[in-house]
Amino acid sequence: MNYTNKIITELPKRNTRINWGKTVGMNINILYRNIEYSVEIIKYINNKMPKLIIKYLDTEKTMAIGDFGNCKFANLLNLFEYKYEIGEILTNNNGNIKIINKIKIPQMCRGKFSDVKAYEYECLICDNTDIIREGDLNQHKGCNVCSNNKTLKDVNSVSKTHPYIVTLFKNKEDGDIYSHGSRAKVLVKCPDCGYEHEYTIQNLVSRGFNCKKCGDKVSFPNKFIFNMLQQTSIEFETEYSPKWVGLGSRRYDFFIPSLNCIIEANGLQHYEESKRKGSRTLKEENENDNLKEKLATENGIGNYIKIDCRKSELEFIKNNLFKSELIKLLNIDNINWNKCAENSYRSLLKKSCDIWNSGIDSTVTIGKMLKMNRCTISKYLKRGTLLGFCNYNVKEEMKKSAIKNGKKKIRAIICLENGNMFTSITECTRQMNISTSNISSVCVGRRKKAGGFTFQYLNNYVLKNTI
């Protein structure tokens, strides 16, 4: 609809310009949105930016001369020109909403409340009905439930969208109150050791949970894929480090021998610069990724699969698994994904201790059960002993192994300066970054030290100290 807005009353002039001083006290007739109104000019303020004080009924407003000339009387007349109409459907950042009513709501501005244009709406995605300001609609904002600024229990609560996370909450009711994007802090209880700690819900969802007391430092994505592979019953290895990968800490996340397949779960550091001090740059990370893939391909790995796991969220990782080549190799249609997520919050350290306590006192056997290196299991058991989860003495276990094997040559070694034991010279090289040949020379007596340390074959050490 086209409106005619104009000043009807003839205003006094000086030559060709309006003499605003003489308009004070005048009742001015205006035509606004095709309706005639009468307003009174109370005062003229003559300064660098001349203004008028205008009165309509009991309302007084200060108006710039230019606004008066352009007939901007909506605030004075207490009228609102709405941009959107009832029944109009708007597409925004969070889907579609339908305008069902035009209203005014108070808003604080410069220490005073004033009415602003707003609308009642119905969300066509989640059926939420609420109020939104016109200014927010102009910025393409939409339903406050779909944008997680408001929580509805059966729509976007943590209990609805991430039920596996609520299993960690001490107060399960918090799952109904907050959405997964909330910055509220909730008390989380470790399912393994019972340690309680406050977590921000948003961080818990995006980064995953790792108990500060019994955490095993294995990332949520790696545990998630681990649990997914376990449900398929296929044989696989973790922390795969074949000879051709070279010395150092370089290893692959998962290897499935029957499929000749390597799986890499790539976290955020593979896509953005890491903020952790001393970590690789993004360029260095990508160069290392390319080298690992090149080595795998050159050494006959037929299926090299990288999974985007930059977010530690069930749906994010699940969707990227389905987008990968893995679905051509494995049937993952019947996976219980919530169970994968729940188990991903359990500590492998605590699980290792529980198995040890059950009577399986072999780190090799436990390692095979959990698809992990026996050295990692040994570390878990040592830390678990400090936490009171089990009773594991690495030196005693090494002695038992040596005595059990009798005269059989044990290639494990010990560093005499600090008492650290290693399953092999190669393992010692990896951890201490000392030449394999130099360590071997010390063990057989050709050198006194390597890297400033003295090494001895463990069987020789055990026999010497038990006779």
C-alpha cells in the first residue's frame, strides 16, 4: 500500500526558507499514512544541529529539523511501521518461521525503556512459538529453540540430542534444562572412579570427557571408532607401528589386517593451527599426514582411510564415517552408536586394572584384549596402582617372567640409572631417542654408556640380583 505523508499547514518563511523560530506555538496539520493528525511545536532549539520539541496529545518528542521535514512522525504518533506481515513465512539462519502477530515490546535504550517492533512467530521446524524483535529478523535470526538459545525438553535438550552425555551428569535433571550448546557448568561424575568435576556442557559435547583422575589420554574419536570396530567383531590393531614407518612416535590409529586397511582419526589439529605450546604447526601436521599416507601406499596398504574427527560429537563422527570409503568395506548399518559414545567415556586405564584384578596377570594378554601395546598397558597398570585400582609391580612382574622362561634369552633391557625397563632395544630407542646400535653395544659390554645412560639385558640383571 502506498502512503502519502506530508505537512498540510503552511509554515512561516524567511525569503524561501522556513522560519523555524516563528513555528513555536503553532498547531501543524500533517497527513501520515493517509490519516490527518494535528501536532504542536513547543520549542525550537537553534544550535549546530537544530531540533524541534513536538507535542502530540500527551506525548512530547525531540525531532531533528530534517526528520520533521521528511515526515518521520511514527514515534511521535506512537505508530509502528512493521516490515513483515501476519502470515508471512521467513527463511533465516535456523530454518523457517511464520509471523502470527505484530506486537510491541519494551527495550532499554540509553537508560530508558522504549517500545520496539516485534512479532509473535511459529517455527515451522520445531513448532516453538515465541517473540522476536524486528531488528533480529533483519539480521536473519530465527527460532530461539533451533538456535539453542532456548531449551525445550523434547526438542533440543541435551537429554534429547545427546543422551549419552547425560549418563555422566551427577544430576540427570540437568539434561532436560540445558541444550548441547549451553555454556552452563554442570557437575560430571566419572563412571569409573566416581571423581566429580564441573564441566561446561558445550566443551563436554565438543571435546569429549576424559577424567582428570583416571583418564587414559586416549581421545574421544579414537575410542569411538575403537568401539565401533569392536561391534563389527572384525580383528584390528590400534597404535599400529610397522617397521617401514621408521623410528620415533609415528604410528597409525587403526589397522585391519583382513582388509589391508589403515584408519586415521584426524582431530582438530589436522585442520586448524593448534594452540597447545610445543605442538606441531598446521603445516608440519599436514606434511606428517602426507608422509604417513605415502609410506603406507608404498608398502602395499590398499585402503587408507582418513576420518574427519575435528568435533568430538557422535553425529559428526558418525556422519563422516558414512561418508568415507569404510562403508564399502564394513557393514556398519547395525551399530549401536549411542553405546559407542557411552563406552568412549569409559577409561581404558580402569578397564586394564579390572582385567588385571580378574586374574589375567599378563600385560601381553591384556594388550591383546584391548588391542593395545603391552607397554601402554604397563603404564596404565602402574598409574592404576598409584590410584588404588590394582596392585602391579613392574619389577616383580619382569623378574617372574625372566625366571619363568629359565635360560631362554630375554631381550628386554633395563636402564640402571633410573630403573626404567623396556621390552626391547627398539622400544628403548623410541622412548629415549638413543641409537639402537649404541644401546646394544652397552648391553654386550663394548661401550660403557649410550646417551649418558648404562643399559643391561634384563635377564642378566635379574640373575645377577637374585643369586
